[in-house]
Amino acid sequence: MTDAPTLLLRDLRLAFRGYTGVTEVLHGISLHIRAGERVALVGESGSGKSVTARIVLGLLQDQRGARITGQVRVEGRDLAAMSRRARVALRGRRMSMIFQDPTSALNPVYRIGTQFTEVLRRADPAITERAARARAAALLDEVAIHDPARVLDAYAFQLSGGMNQRVMIAMALANNPALLIADEPGTALDVTVQAQTLGLMRRMVADHGAAVLFISHNLGVVREFADRVYVIYKGRIVEHGPTAALFDTPRHAYTRALMAAVPRITGGGIPDLPERDDAFAAPMELHPGVAEPEAT
Amino acid sequence: MKRTLVILLRNPLSAFGVLLVATVVLSALLADVIVPFPEHRGAVVDFANFNQPPSAQHPMGTDLVGRDLFSRIVYAYRISLLLGVVVLAIAVPIGVTVGLVAGYLGGRVEYVLMRLTDVFLSIPPLVLAMSIMGVLEPTLINGMLAVTAMWWPWYARLVYNLTRAEREEGYVLAAEVLGAGRVWVMFREILPNCVPSIVTKMTLDLGFVILIASSLSFLGLGVQPPTPDLGSMVADGATYLPDSWWLTVFPGLAILLAVFGFNLVGDALREILGADQ
Amino acid sequence: MATPFLSIEGVRRVFGSGAGEVVALDGVSLQVARGECLAVVGESGSGKTTLANLILGIYPPSAGRIMLDGAELPARRRIEHRRAIQLVQQNPLSALNPRRSVGASLRLALDVHAIGPRAGRDAHVRRLLEEVGLPGEFARRAPAALSGGQRQRVAIARALACEAPLLVLDEPTSALDVLVQARVLRLLDDLRRQRGLTYVFITHDLSVVRNVADRVAVFERGRLLETGPVAQLFAAPAHAYTRSLIAAVPVVTPEEDALRARIAQGGPAS
């Protein structure tokens, strides 16, 4: 299955059982990411974008009260058909993740070097301490950290947020995963650092040949990073298109409202927009040239 | 409140805890009505029936002077609960105030109050209570005093830590900016947010106070005869094991069930109220 | 500018002492006119939060003075100073006491400053809620039952309750979704015009600044780099740091791309 997409979601549904009954959170999400593609899933808080990431990582499948239906295929393999152990084995090897706040995502009681070795051991259990350190240093050099020895001997809290973000990117790509999931990367950082991080991430995923699922609420960041964009609203995909086309001519009422609501650095004031609108529930808008792959 | 009760009763384990606590509390409150021999709580002697095994007339047997054990256990619950309630009613306000003031004001006030708390915490509780009881007369009042002295520091610590965390919350800043006074901020803004943790600890502690009081009277330092007390019943009966087993087993079981019940409810409350925040 | 409404004169603030001394703010002088919205811009460690806390009187300046309407604000603020300067915080989740109803949180403001007759205060609370675009019945609700945007509106209502002429807005919309942000920004703008309020708007988001502020003050590492009318600052930023800030803003239109590119190259913005 060499032509299978790196990630394929088909009619993904998620419901939680609670005291008040069953609440459906995702109402049938279909999306795909081909090898080396950078695809954004953009939506507001509560839209279901973060739970989608957690399902792809296989983190929600074993949670009591979560009911998942539909397909999740990573490199053609159905997550639901895999054992729990096999799903866990995917993480850190075939897919990895970059978090919103890099400083809290790194364990404060271990040195960066120790954590790096752990990451490398997941793919190569036999790797020696020295080889791991050399490999880690090479990876840090790739993310423009030119004094890797100091960073490897440091703890996360001794480094700046931007530095930790680079360490996280290097770690996430250390085992050349097929899929990188980035959940609001850099949102916790200053704008100038965020801009650098984005550029760095773009270069790194290209060098390592990783596909990216980029989850964000920030339209500007999405426009800068992604090739293709899915817009998610209340557990449904409402628009899908190539980044340039989608930003140039947004078709769905919700996307248009989102776009209009972003304040412009060229000025023009804050538009008068409704927070909610019946038109937001309209069916999905598809741009030319994008479609979900045929069922196999 | 109602929601809390519903969740409590839905879980079998916590429902069992509620059942135990309800049994203990109700029997203590209604002791005069449900007990077959109310007069046996005092200095009654009935040599005709002394040291009898459980029977239809005496479901838990009789003690060495012929008093009905069941009646005495139910009255002992009343004394233990009274002790627990009074101890907490004194210890909790003291501890909570110390913790709030130290945690919110900080600086030198915090230093003095928390070091004082540490001093109390560093003395083993039973030793402290024993020395107080040793100096004073071993009466019920002094027993309460002793247990109270060793209980408030735990609340001071708990509330101090909670206050330190709450102090950083935006609503505290908002109240300060609004011009609310320190006392208001401590007692009207921060304290309500500590209440779930305090209530949980109080529930757990009712069981522990009963246990500590029993330990004291087991050592002969607690409630004095002829007032019935679970600890001294166990102590008195221990000499006659294993033949007169009912003398120790039933009071022991009574302690166990009460402590177990309060713990079950306390643990459940911790989860329910904790998840609320 | 005749008499500035808020005047910050040579303010310095130091935390800690000896070897652990940190200068959070140094040599800062700023004026804000009545009815103006001044944006205070900077990244983490720029001193913008310290400035907010100094204005609010959370702690006093180590040197310099802060004047409100021509009178110096004392280190220990009196109740009327508290009433004059109010705050809207970044995190709407923590800004309201979770154990108290929305109405009770607003009542507190009225009670502390004895605003209006006691009997009329509940009605006053409902009017305040309606003024920020919420139904009056929300007074009975717990903060947990409100969305982030609704809570932020309640926080704004609380600031209005004191009838404070000066509001310090500390990243008031950065935790909100973009559609909600637009609504709240419009509300703040409308209130400023209707009530003649003065804002010190603290933010890291330059695209928000461009659309709501009259003037901008750019901070870096505790120092005031430049101030100027918003249009001028975005057309021709004087400092390289300001240029790098503007060039880093993620944007959504080709016109913005062009502006960013011009500014990044250091040229004038057409």
C-alpha cells in the first residue's frame, strides 16, 4: 500500500457517555494527508479539532465513555484493527507530536539529553549512550542550536520558550516519523519567536519528509504554514481547499465570518459580525482540485 | 448539594459509606429510643447476668458487671460523635483562620503562624494528647481540649496551601482592584473556594477523632467510667480474650464500621467536590 | 495635550534586591489623554504587565510618580483611587469567583463603593449586564455556566459598575476565539465612546492594536522604545524592534503581506 495516504480519516464520529446521556462531539469527519503534505485543521475552541488529534494518536480509544466509529488509517493501517500495544508502538516512531507549550511538555526533572535518548531508544532500543548523544547533537544543530552540548545538559526550565520549542521539534522529528501532529504550536510563545518557529518547522518537516497535521485556531499562522486547509465547526468539516484558494475566496459562511473577524494590520476597524449564524450549519464547501480519496 | 447526594448514592461503595454513617449518626441520636436498656449507660450492676455471650435478650452479650453491651455501644457512639463534632467545631475555625491569614498576608505574619503550626505538627499527636491529659484531669472536657490542640494545625496547613494557590487567581486580583478589604477577600472570596476541601477533610476526620479518642481511653486517659466508651470497652475486654470474645469484638467492630464509613464518604466527597472546581 | 488624564513620570520598578535585583521597568514616561485608547505593546519580559500593576496600585513604583487627573496617586491607594481605575484581565476563566453568582460578583463592586441606593442595586446589576449585551437573568448564573466571551463581558460589566473613568485592559481578548474577540472588541470600543472612558490596552497582538488604539507605546525589556499615533507607527516604525514585531504578525490578506514586506525591508509603508 505505497499509495495509501499517510493519514486517512473517514466518517469519524466521537461520542461521550456522561451523566446526562450521550453527547456526539464529532459528527463524521473525513480528511486525508498524503506523504510530505502540510494540512491544517482550523477551528475555534470546542470545534473538535483537538479531540481529532487525540484520536489519531490513539489516546482516546481506550478511554471509558468515549465511543469512536469510522476509520482512522495511518499509512494504510486501521487503528481500530490494531492491538493497544501496536497503537502505542506507532507513537514516537511513525507519528509524533508537538505541543502548544513546549516548556511544560518537557519533563522538568530530566536533562534534555536524557529525554532525547529516550526518544531515540523508542525506534532503536540498542542505541548506545554515545551514539544517542551524537545523534541528538546533530538534530539540535539542524534546528539551529549551535551549542548542543550545553542544551543537552540543561533542564527545560533553564532554557527559553523558543529554545524548548526547537528542542521539541528536533525530538519530534528524531525518528523520521511519517506523520507529525502539531497542536497549536507556538501559541504560548511571543510573536517573533512564533514566526521563527514556524519557518524552522517548515524546513525540518521538508528535510525529514514528514506529513503534518497542523491544528490551529489562528488563521494567519495556518495561511503561512499549510498547503491545504480543512475548516471545522462544531464537529463538522465545513470547508476544504488549497490554502491560497481558501483564503482568496472563502466559500462557506462560517469561513467567511472567521476571515472577516481577523483584525488586519492594514487597519479598517473591527467588523460587526454575529458570533453565531444559522448559515454556519450549511453543508460543506469544496474547492476545485481537492477531494477525499475513493474508499478501498 | 442534591447533586452531590445523588452521585454519592449511585456508587455502591460510597452508598455503603453513607449507609454506615447514617446508621452510626441515627443510632447515636435516637439512642434513648432504640436501646433495650437505657439505664445501662451508667453505673448499673446486674450480677445475675454478668459476662453473658450474645443472646436474644442481649444481642451483643453483657459486660463484666452484667450491662447490655449493645446499649453501651450505642451510647458510646453518642459520646464519640459529640467529641468529634465539638473538636472539629473548635479546631476547624482556628485552623482555617490561621491558614487563611498566613497564606493571604504572607511576610512576617506567615512566618510566625506557620512556624507555630509546624511546632504543633512536629509533636506526635498521641504524645501531645497524653501529656495534656496527664497534667489535667482525665475528663471528657479535657479530652476534647487535648484532641483539639492536636487537630487545628492540620487545617491550618491545608487552608494555607489552598490559599496560596487561590491568591494567584484572577478573581482575587479583581476584588483587590475593586477595593475590597483584606478580611473580605480572605473570608468572602478565598474561603468559599476552600470549602470543598475542608468539608472533605472534616468528614474523614470525624472517623479519626473517634479513633484517637478510643486510643486515649484504651490507654486509660480518655472518657472515664462509668461513661461508656468504645476504646475503654476494648481495653477492659482484652484481658478476657479469647473466652469472652464479645467484650472486645463488638466494640472493636463498632469503631471499625464508624471509621470505615466516614472514610468512604470522605473519599467520595473528595472526588465529587474536587471535580467541581 | 492640555493636562493628561493619566501621566506616568520617570517610573522605575525593581524587584528583589542585591544580586537578585531585577529591573522590570526603567525610566518610563507616558501620557494618556482623557477618552484616549493607548495600546501598550511588547513581548514577555517587556515590562507591560508591571506597568499595568503600577497603574492599578498593586505595588508602588521604586522611583517616579503616577498622576491621575493632575493629582499624584499615593503608594497606598485609597478607596476612591480603586474606584477610579479598574481592570479587565486576560483569563475570563479565573477572573470571576467560581463560588459566586455573576450577580453577586457585580453586587460586590456596587457594595464596596456604596453606589446607588441599596434597594436598587439588583436592578442596577441587571442594567449593567444588559449594557454589555447579556440578558439580565444571567445575574443568577454561576460563572461556570457561561462561555469565555460571556464571562469576559461580565468582567467588563464589573469594571463599569464602579463608574471608573480609566480601564486597564490586560490582554482582554487574547484567550477568546476570533469571532468572540471581534464582538468583545466592538463592545469595548462602543463603551469607550458612549461613556468617554480612557483605556490602557495591554496586548502583544499588533493586528488588534492597529484597529482599536489611538496611540501605541512599544516596550522592550523594561524600556519604552517609541510612542506614536497608531497610523504613523504602522506606516513608519522608527525602531528595528518595532519593525520586527510588525513583520512577525501572522496575516490573512495579500495587502497585509505587502505591508509586512515593506516594513521588514525598513522602507516606508507606501
